[in-house]
Amino acid sequence: FRMYYSTMTKYDKQKSIAYAVSEDGFRWHKRAVCIAPEDDTFLDAKGCARCCVIKDAVFDEETKTWTELSNSWKMYYEGVSPGDNKHRILMAESQDGKQWIKLGLALDVGEDNAWDCKGVGAPHCIRLDDGSCRMYYTGQGPDGRTAIGVARLNGANSEWVREQATITF
């Protein structure tokens, strides 16, 4: 088993993402920090936290099934930007689940006055039976209130698109 978790580094007090391993799912052994803030030019320079790691997979249109790829992973994580202090969802990839290469922005904050214009984070991704993926995430609005949103990634493109942004009863 492998677990990814938010932590703070001991010496420089940076919010980072580390991983631990377990043989039985009960006793965990810390291994290393795998995602840490970059310099002031990157969108996570003020911290990294709350991630979701999924194994890469391809969707077969004919059989309507997903096949996981061996040794290929995606991580969606929350990064805090140095420019505006807003939380954004970023992504990284790995071939071993230990060493990660940052790919950049996955989901940006919403437009001015949108329900998630002050920040997005805490991503959780799932694969759907139609070949798309959904990301559930938290958003913070202009008044400071938070809510849960959903974005969809279709197989043909690599851009997360918000689905329903408001609910009317």
C-alpha cells in the first residue's frame, strides 16, 4: 500500500506532500516528500497539500472498460500561488509513484464573483463508465463560503470543464 498525505517540512516549514508505505494497511512507514513548493515563479510556491493520486488508464470504446497502465500515475494536488495567495488544482505525473514531474495547472479559480473565484482545492477524481473522468473539489466564493464543485475531463481533450456550478431548488 502507498499513502500520500499533506505535511509540513521540519526545517523550512513548507507545506508539502509526502508518502508512506505499508505491508498490511495498518502499520505505515514514512518514506519521503514527493511534491514540495517551487520557486516564486510556480503556482505552488506558497505550499502544496490535499492530493488525489490515480493510476493512468486508457478507455476501450468497444468494451466500455478502463485498462490501467503499469507504472504510470497522475497526481492532482492543491497549490497556493505566490501572486494572489489563491489555491489552485495542479497536476504531476510519475512512473514509479515516488518521483514526480509537475505538469502545471489542472483547474484554475473561477471567474470574478463565481462561487469558486477565491480558490479551488481538495481534488478527488474518479473514472466514469463513459470514458470520462470527474473531479470533485472544494471552492471558495467571494464571501468566503465554501462549496463542492465538479469538473469533467473528456478523453478527447485534456481540459477539465466545470459541470454544474449552481443548484436551484
